[in-house]
Amino acid sequence: MKFSLITILVVALAIGSESASLVKRDAPAELEKIAKYFQDLVDNLKNVEGPELVNKANAYFEQSRAQFQPMVEKLHEQLKPLSSNIEDNIKPLAASVQAQVAPLAGIVQTHVEDVLKFVADKSKAILPPQ
């Protein structure tokens, strides 16, 4: 019994380890570039002091902006059809929800007005006349 549990545990760890290594191998190059960017940024900030830091940071950000601008534009182009598709789907849904909620809003408003009138009447009855 103990050996079978140990065997199952070892097999599970081996499968998990293999899965993790497969995930690492499938990482896109863009994510690796972004990780490298932040690692370089941290390394540069550790090595620089004072006013020199501002100049180096500005230069580094400009260099990074030039490097990442094509990637950002590519992602923007890929996401543009998705955002218009979402917008086309949400507009009818929002109109439908608004149509369903409008009568309920009127009912809630009348109930709130009735409650406020009731409270005002009861408070007048409780308070002494002025």
C-alpha cells in the first residue's frame, strides 16, 4: 500500500514536471522579450545613481518604445476585429436590458416615494406641532 502511494506520487510529480517544461517550451517570443525588457530595466536601475539615472532611464525607455512599438501595433491590429465584434454583441444586449429595467425603475421609484411619504406622515404625527 505504501509503495503504491509512493509510486503514484512519483508518477504525478513526473507528469507535473513534464507539463511545466512543455509550458516553458511553448512560451511565445514576445513574452520572453517583455520579460527581458523588465529584467534589463531592473539591472540598469541598480547600476545607475542620481541625475545620470534620469538620462539613462529616458534613453532606455525611448529605445524600448522603438523596440516594442511594432509588437504593440501588431497586437492592436489583431485585437481590433475582436473589439468591434464585442461591441456589436453588447449594444443589442444593453438595449434589451435597458428595456427590461425601465418598467422596474418606475415601480421602484413609486415605492420609494410611498415609503418617504409614509415616513414623513408618521414623523409629523410623532413630532409636536410648532
